[in-house]
Amino acid sequence: MSLIGILAVLVMVLSAFIPSAPAKADGGELYFLNFKPEQAPVYTKIGDAYKAETGVTLKVVTAASGTYEQTLKSEIAKADAPVLFQINGPVGYQSWKGYCADLKDTDLYKHLSDKSMAVTSGDGVYGIPYVVEAYGIIYNNAIMTKYFALDGAKAKSMDEVKNFATLKAVVEDMTAKKDKLGIKGVFSSTSLKPGEDWRWQTHLANIPVFYEWRDNKVDIASDATKEIKFQYADNFKNIFDLYLNNSVTSPKLLGSKSVDDSMAEFALGQSAMVQNGNWAWDQIAGVDGNTVKAEDVKFLPIYTGMPGEEKQSISVGTENFFAINSKASAEKQKMAADFIYWLYSTPKGKAFVTNDLKFIAPFDTFAENEKPTNPLAKEVMRYMADTNLYNVAWNFVKFPNQTFKDNFGAALLKYAQGNMKWDDVKTLVVEQWKKESAR
């Protein structure tokens, strides 16, 4: 045998004793319909990491902003329907309960810190919250400190701003002194462009609804929520008028303003305050020319003139719940449950949740050093830890539907432009709430 032949045989013999690296098995495909467009790039990274580790391909389809329900209706009817999707709470569950599997035996639910946050029906669990969020009035403390140093300032620090009366006095005085402060208005634009008005017809509207249901001892799991009196409509008007009358933009021009416009104004130092949630930090920090330092970004509760509001906190809750398609095969359902548990329990998954998705996760799998460090997330955790304050629950998850919200937003725009009386807005809210709740 030639030397080459001998070497070939030797290689064959030796290779039999050297283990080869196992090929990654094809773990199949999991279809996830994502609710948040801004997080689509992150889920691409998550999918790559998950496939490398498990062999499972994460197919992520992201609905355009404001079209999630419509997209879900279209996709759920297909043969290759989403296995993992999102509902926005009890109202969303009512729309999709025919497709929501019971998740009470999943590993992720077992680690939910506050089980009362889940969407339940009877003994079943049909939606698991995957992020805690909060909203309030975001303020630039550098501008506020500059104001408090002026002669005649209506307060000495933000510690004194504990109710609507003080907030109003401070804001109106700041408007009078806006040139000295170097701002165009105290508040960023009240975005009332259709599809961009959710901060008012949902988040702000939640404040009076929360108090109405609290004061009337309404069981929010009952049909009593299918009608409201809007008895604290004038409290809504208090803060809404304050936004409109002390803004960067004239009320008549707000129909063209978007949330991005509003956040850019704040980031560029044109305004001192803006109503939004902890998710807004990335928007602020990402604006080209941003002048706001992380240490100056703070939260203030949304005061409306309610008795005892000195003890009111920011609004903490969620409208983001994982649901698993009960029409999918048992194998696919398990794939979905395994994925969300991996995302919220493994070091790699948790790093994505905290550092990339920037979620405040409601699970006991996260150690203290695994929680978000962005300034608004820190503010949320600070308020949550303050047991002297009461939380304004996210009761807007019980608002009738998007049609109601859109009609309310359109009415607010007409009011802001001077084309609708406030009493007519109140009447519309009450009537539309009842009408859309009956659907």
C-alpha cells in the first residue's frame, strides 16, 4: 500500500474515535405576533439567540402602530396562525377568549410575582403580564431647578408640588417666565393627530375613571363597568386645559402633532414637562441634539384636583399580556410556553428583557442587579417602593374598545380647537362608552 493509502486508512480509524460536534436539530418554528413596533429589531436578535440555543426558529411578525387587533384578526384565521400573541387585558380576553389557552400550569405563570395581575376567568389563567409600566408627568429637573431659583417662584422645589392647585400655580408662573427659562412652553404638544392621541383618550382618561370606580366601589370584574357617569370629567378638564394653555404649540394646531413631536420638544429643552410613560426614555435619549441629562429626568403624578391626591402615586400597571393560541397543536403551545419561560428565566433571556427590551419584569426570576437602570425605570421602582402613596390602577384595560377611544380623541381635538363644548364632550364619552360596551 502506498504512503498516501496508509495515511488515508489511519485518518479513517482515528476519526472513529473523535466525537464530532452534534448538528443543531431543527426545533421547528414558533410564530409570534408582536404588539410593539419599536421592539421588532430586538425580537430579531432574541430570535437569533434562541435558535442558536434551542434550534427553534422564532418567526416574528410585527403589526403596524394602532393596527394590532386588525392584524390579529387577519392572521389568526390563517392555517399558519400565530401561536404566541398578546391581549391588552380583560377586554382583549373577551374578544379572544376562544383562542386563549389556560396558562395556569406554565412555568412562567408560577414565577409571576403578583398573581392578581394575570387575566383570569374562573380557575383559568389566560393572559400573563410580561412587563410592568407606569406613566405620569415627566419633567426636566434642570429646568425646574432654574425656575425655583427665580424671584417669586410659586414653590421652592418639586417636593412642594403635591396637588393640582400647586402644579397649576407653578406651571402658569413658568409660562409667564418662559423667556427667562429658555423654553417655548411648559408642556410639550398635546398630540391630537388621529392615532397619536392615546395619551389623553386612554392614559389621562384613566385617572377620573379610576376615582369614579374607587369611590363608587365598582367591581371592575363585573358588568358594572359597562357604563360610566364620567362624574370626574371636570377633573380631566383641569389638567387637560393646563396642558393646552401652557404648551409649546397653540391648541388649534394640535391636530397635526404626533407623540414623536412631543417627545422631541422635551428632549430639545423646548418644554419642561410631558405626560408619558417610562418607555419614553429611549425616545428622549434617541433624539438628535438631546439636551436632557438622565439624572434630570423625573416623574410626577398626574394631579387633577381630587381630594387627598397628595397621596397619589404615578399610574403603575400593564396592558401587555402573553396569550397562547388554544387552537394550535399541543406541541406548538408547549414551544410558546418554553420560549417565554426561557426569555424571562435564563441569564441570556433576562439580559434581553432588561437591556434591550428595557422592561420592568413582574417575575421573581430577576435579581436586583438584573433590573433596568434607565432613569424612568428607576423612578417607577422608587414610586412602587413608596408605601405612603396609593397607585392609580390601569383601569383603562376595561375601556370598551378602540372605536370608543378614537371617538373620544376626536372630540378632544374638537374641544381643543374650540369647536366643541366641554359638556358635549362629557355627554359623548358617557354615550359612546355605553354603546361600545354593548357590542
